[in-house]
Amino acid sequence: MLTRYCRLLPLLLLLQLPLHAQTPDTARAVRLPEATVVGYGQNLPLRRTAAGVSVLDATVIDRFNQTSLTQAVNTLPGVRLEERATASYRLSVRGSTLRSPFGVRNVKLYYNDIPFTEASGSSPLNLLDPASIGRIEVIKGPAGSVYGAGTGGAVLLSTRRPLPGEARVQAGFTAGSFGLRRYSVAAETGSATATLRAQYTRQTLDGYRQNSALRRDVLTLDGEFTPSDKQTVSVHALYTDLDYEIPGSLTRAQFEQNPRQARPTIGTQLGTVDQQAGYASRTALLGVTHDYRFNSRWSNKTTLYTTATTIKTPFLTDLERNTSLGWGGRSVFGYRAALAGRLLRLSAGGEFQNSFEDARNYQNRRGTPGPLRYDDEISTSVGFGFAQADWELPAEFLLTAGASLNGLRYRIARVSDAAARPDSFAFRRNFQPVVSPRLALLKEITPQVSAYASVSSGFSSPSEEEIRPSDGSLNRDLKAERGTSYELGTRGSLFNNRLVFDVALFDFRLKETIVTRTTEAGVNVFFNSGSTRQRGIEAALSGWLWRVWRPSDSPVDDPTFDLPMVARNDEGLRVWASYAYNHFRFRDYQQGDQDYSGNRLTGTAPHTLTAGANVGLWGLYLTPTLSHQAQIPLNDANTVNAAGYWTFATRAGWRRVLGGKLEADVFAGIENATDRRYSLGNDLNAFGQRYFQPAPGRNWYSGVQLGWRW
């Protein structure tokens, strides 16, 4: 055996093949499983999914600092997660940041099959702890018709789950720059018929800027039980106690003078420190999913959930105290049959959400409530039905057709005016049901490579925050966005699965585009801008330059192999890169006497690039990452821009299992290693030229995680 390897070694090095890989047949025997897409309900391989979809799993998330999901999510082409202030996230999928001055809008989020986007249209991503997330799947653009209305896409989040036959307890501690302290404990157990996992995390931070401290406590409980061969029951509970300060935006002069300062007091206009600007909330979420397989043809998955939230938000002029309750459900039926001798997969179902919110706004007197300005009761109902068919055609073609019918209703009553006005202020708005269709065709060129074409239509109603901004006004004339996306793509693997690629070209045409501007009081107001055209290219590549292999316990039917081999997931050298080119323009946009037609789309970068490497050997690992974002326009006139930037980060550590029981991970990392000064999550069309939200300078973190498994 040794003599044979010595003879083959020069050839192996020349071809950069994995050690012990001798023939194409052997390579097929040991190829790692490819990602499976669950978003369309068919659990098809990513290679056989005719849509712009990207997937992150726990191995990718664990390569970055677990205090935030930002770096991991930004490895996906066309997807940008920004942290404007500590725990204040903004998510963009193919340019959807335009209508998200804060929070996550126009992108539908699900948490373990539970609708995580509220009925009002906002998604509180800051409630989640990154360490609890085991998988992220992003469906880009309006292709996610099975998730209802939307032009920005859908994001499916799943928590980590134990492996069958394993049980473990874990504890971890992380410390870092700007007062970072993070504590976590977790316990999990799994069997062939049940899994159970509980995790508690506490994270505190003093913050890079003035008035940017954070405290977040997150408790998650996830269980899955299989009472019989036909059914599975899942229960998911989440409780988050969140409190963070808001530093506010700066002018360019303030940003260049001292990026660590909060928005200062100028004259009679108090700044964020004097007004004790911040956000505090307590949220509880409970969801139950029942998956039933009637027979080999019919199945059903039904999810019911409820949520409750209290919020206190003092800002520059107002102090908001909100209490809300939400509930809803989702049910999907699946059917498999043969049509003209070819497999046909059908799915159909519906989703409904309802919420009630008591929203009270007071004058903000240095962080304490002043006189009541208004008290609103807000009822929101949103629902849709959908259907989709996947038909396996001859010559390895796959035809997909789907559509959803969507409706939304707002009811806002200003009860604080009831005594003075018997006909108290009331606002009702119904967005009539709209059909959003999708059609796609995929061709499997080889068993490893496919290409697809798709056309999809999207409809996105304004969120509650866009209809009712924090200044108490009501936007009666705001219209829903409507858009159509055309997309071509190819994905797969080459060279015996050593190189994995995913390339997509899209042309998205949006009407009644919703944009934002900031008033003198720091209030974001919204209006329709006419139409936009968003064309782009997205590409992701990854490949192993060197791979460590070890003997396998599983037999491989291959007479050319003396001993079956499998790859270690964490040992070797793998390089990867993702790139997006965005040619986003206003097509027809007249604002007063200003014509912005042809201008670049506000807040979107023409180029983004993320690249890195994963190096592992003998339990040691290193994960350097390089990120780039080009210059972006900050106002619709394109007269003010945020400079482009490059940043470098890396994480290194030692991860081993000692004695088959004790798991140890000792790590350290550095972010923004070159101490680049840049702005992230900028305010768009800001009053007083206050566009800039400075990102942290050079910072470090280190920690340890220990676990015991049996």
C-alpha cells in the first residue's frame, strides 16, 4: 500500500486531488452530500432548484464571531446584513434596503417554520442569538411565492438540533473589545424518535460609540417528537429580553472628527445622549408544527403560533411604549402522483396572521415620558393562499409553476382623541388581493451541473411603520410595490466535487418603489418613487485545494479501494469567494421639480465582494476573511456618497474532542484588522446631512467553549 501511494504522490500533487482519491468511481463513492433546499416544500437538492437560493449551515456560521450574524450572512452574494447600531439590523436582498431605514422589511422571515415577520411587516431579527441558528436559507427576489407577497425575498431560519443517539451539555464564555462579555449554556439530547435542546445566552457590550451599550438575554427551547411513523410534532419557544442604546447618525464633519461620538446636542435640539435614546423590549414566541404523512402520496404540515411583545423606545422627540399580541398559522398539503408517466409534485396551502397593538407616544423628556401625544389601537390582518407544481419532464427537465393570492388590512383607531372627538380618528386601509405568479424551467446538464430560467412576480404592501411613522402622521396615499423578476442561473460542482459554483443573472423591474427620507426630528417618512430597474450578477465559488481523509466505518462497494475513506469536514485548505454586481437605477422618478430618473438606486453598492479561506489541521483552524463594498449614494440626487471600503477579519482556534467525551474549542479573533474608518447602515436622504453610522474600528475577541457528550 505504501509503495503504491509513493508512486502516485507526484501525480496527486499535480492534480490537487484528495489523498487516497484514485479513480473517478472512488470520488463518487466518497463525495459529500450537497445542500438541500427546503424552501419550496419538496426538499430537493440545491442543484435541482430553479431559483436564486443561497444556504448557510452551522459550519459556516461557526467560522465567525457569534456575537452577530453579520459576517456569516454577508458571505452570500446579493445579501447584505448591516448593523447600524449595536443589535439594530438592516437586511438587504438584491437592493431591498431602500425601504428599510431600520429593522428588516420587505423580506419575509421564518423561524423553524413559524412566521417570524410580524403581521405589520417588520422582522425583529435582533431577538435571535446567532449561536442558536443552525441553518439559514435565503430565497432571493419575488421567487418565494409559497411565502406570500414580497419583492425582497424570504429567509428561512432553523435552530440547531442534536444528532440521534447523542447527548451533550455545553458552556461558553467570550470577552472582547468595547466591553464585550458573552455567556452561554446549552443542553441537548437526541434519539431515533425525539430530540430536545435548550440554550440560554447573555451578551453585554459597552459599545464602540457613545450611547451604544447592549444587554441581551435569549432563552430557546426546541423539541421534536415522532409519535408514529406517520407524524412528527415540533415545539419551539423563544424568549428575549433586549435593551440597547441608540447613538444616532452623524454629519460627515462629525464622522471625520470623531466617529465614536453619538449624535450631539446642538442648540435646543437635544442629542441622543441627553434624550437617552434606546430600545428595550421583551418578547415571547411559541409555535407548534405537526407534520403528518397520510400515505405515500399525501402529506400535511401545519404550524400554529402566538407571540407577545412589550417595547419602550425613547428617541429624539418621542418616547414610544407599545404592547402587542400576535397569532397565526400556516398549513401546507403535499401530493405526489404521475402525469404522463412523469413524477408530479403538488403543494398548496395558506397562511394567516393577525396582530393587535396598543401604541402610545409621549413627549420624550430625557428618557422619561412627558405628556401623551397620541394613543393608537392598531389591528392588522394578513393572509394568502398559494399553490405550486413541480413536474419532472423528459431529458432531465424540471418545470415549476406556482402562484399566491395575497391580502392585507390595517385598522388604526386614535383612542386618545375619543373624549374630545366622539367620531375619534380612525383609519382603515385594505390592500386588495393580488396574484403573484411564478414559472421556472430547469435543465440538468450533467448529474453535477444544472441551469435554469425563471420569471416571477411580486407584490409588497407597505408595513405598519411605513403607513404610520413615529411622528403620529398617517400615510394615506402610500401604494404597494409591484415587480417582475427575470432570472437565468447555473450551479453545480466540477472536478469530482472539488469546485462548487453558483452564478445567477437577474433583471428586476419594480413599480411604485417605496423610498424613505429622514425629517429634522429624526423621523423616517416614506413615499412612492415611480419605478426602478435592478439588474445584476451574483456568483459564489468554493473549492478544496487540499483535503484530509480518514478511514471510514461505512463500507464502499469499490474493488479498486483497499480501505473506504471519507473526508474530514474541518481539515484541509478550502478557499471561497462571493461577488455581486448591481446595476440598480431609478427609471421614472420625479420628486417635486427634481427629476431623478436614471440615478443610481439610493443606498445600494454596485460591487460587493467577500472572500476567504478555511484552514484546518490537527484540530487547529484559521478562517481569514476579506470584505469589500463599493461607494454608495446616500441621497436620491446622488450628490452625497459613502466611501467604499475593504475590511479584513480572521478567527483562529483549537477544537478537539478529548477522550471521546470532552469537547473543547479555544479561539480568538480580530475584526477590521486595518482599523478602516467607514460607515455601515447609513441613513438615506437624511435631514441636516446626518447620513453616517460609524462602524466599529479594530476590535478583538477571544473565548472558550467546553462540552461533555455521551
